[in-house]
Amino acid sequence: MKILVTGCAGFIGFFLTRKFLNEGHEVVGVDNINNYYSQSLKEDRLKQLGIYFDCSTGKYNCTNNKLTFIKSDVEDELLYSQQLANFQFDAICHLAAQAGVRYSITHPEAYINSNIFGFFRMLEYCRKNPVKKFIYASSSSVYGKNSSIPYREEDPTETPVSLYAATKKSNELLAHSYAELYGIHTIGLRFFTVYGPWGRPDMAPFIFTKAIIENQPIRIYNQGNMSRDFTYIDDIIEGIYKITTSDPLTSDPSQSFQIYNIGNSQPVNLRDFISQIEELTEKKAIKIYEPMQPGDVKDTWADTGKLQKDYNYKPQTLLRTGLSAFINWYKEYYK
């Protein structure tokens, strides 16, 4: 297959690109390498894929002949009219987006540009250049104030509590309209908290590990009375790979619009999560308890039954195993 992966320097995008390449597929990767978090971490992920920046030419070179890299914003019309004009893809995995719930409170424009305009540009590209599957990143945050857990795909999602969540819900609505109007096969994936080596510095596993190792205090919101459906990166990638490369086992493969929860389906209390990091680092956390933050939700919990039925999705990684792998990577990377 020939696959477009946007956000290929991001956490999930990097692992997904590597998986496709390892399985013999051709990949075109797009990323703007923005400064929302460490650009050097993104550059180092790219190096793992064989993508290097050449200071003498000001361009990126790639050592893998099955991989093409394009540095661009996804909202840039020139990406579609020029840089992608000569490609024909079997599938698109659109993971590029402005991430972060709290950042959306202070930088709303970044979310409108990337998550709304960028998503619209990608759908228009699919309309003009038909692909078999358009797979895109949604988020568990779309469940908002929904109090029924575990979250099921059919639950109400009309009460987002952050702009980030609102943009992801907007993506699902736009995808539905394009699926209905133009027959584009769209598949939205509602990600639950993803962690693992090469993970994002703005996520709880990274923040807590860094602070505990450096003897810095950690801020625990809602007095620690929160839980998250932490999902290890390998399990996420296996699920996306199956969705991209195979047809569903039970649902009608010709159905043009689908939404799936993709998580671990085993929520972990935040206090217990921190305790496991303390055990694995052999250090005690300095804890500061604070109220719930704007945009946060108390609990997340994925019902992944639909994804299990359609693609035999079964997360395999125990939390302690995944955290151990992440902490070992963190210590090696940050020496």
C-alpha cells in the first residue's frame, strides 16, 4: 500500500510510520515540526525513521527509499495543490493536529487553523483524489460532560468542555458530511491517553516521571480523584494498522462512516498510577494537590467492544510493563 501519514514526527505518527515501513508499505509523511513541545524530540523521532535535516541545503533528506517526508502545515493549501499533487494513496492516516486540552484555553487560534482548516483541506484532498480509507484522529475528550462510563461510541458527545474537544467533535461531523455527500470512507479513532517511549512531554506519564526523577513537585488535580484509560503505544499502533490494512470482520465494509474508541478499557486511578511510577523509579513524589482544572474531565474509560468485534483489537500491554518501558527510555534518552 501507499499511505499518507500526517503528523509523522508526532508520538503516534512516528510509531505508525515505522510500523508501515517495517511491514513493507510506502509512506509519505507530513509534519510541520511546530514548537508546541520540544522540536528536538520530534527531530530525533524523524532520525529514527531515517529523516535528517541538511543544514547546507535547508532541506530534509531521507535514507529510506520507501519514505518521503514533506515539512508543511496541514492547513497550507500548497501542500495539496503542489507537494501532494502527484501522489495517489491507498489510505490516509490523518494524525496531524494541535494537541493539548489546557493549551487550547490560551491559544485557541492554533486549534482552529490546524484542527478545523487543516482537516477541511484534507477532506477536500480526499474528495478530489479518492482513497480507499481516510482514517483520522479524534479524541476521548469529545465525550465531555457525559457521565455514563465506560464511554460507548453511541453516547452523547454534544457537551465538550474544551476547545480542543470541540474541534475534534467538529472533525467527526465534517467527516460524516463528506462521507454522505461524496462516499469518502472515513474512520474516526477516539484515542484515550496514549503513553510509551518517545511520548509527549505534555502528557501525565512524562510530566510525573520527569518531576519524580528530578525531585520536583508534581501537581495532582482534583485531589487525585481522577482516572484515565492509559493505553500503551504498541497496542494503539496494532489497532490502527489493522484498521488501515484490512476490512472489518463484522461491520459492512462499504459503510462510509465509522467511529471507534481505541483504548485499553482498564481505567487506572491517578494515585495508583503515580504509585507505580514511584516504585519503578524507586523515588517518592513530592505531591501538591490542586482543584480540577478547566477543560479536564474526572474519568475516562473506553468501551472497545466495537473495535474488538470489527478488527479483533485486544490490548496486550500491562500498565507496569508499559510504564517500565517508558521510564527506561526516558532515563536513556535524557541521561
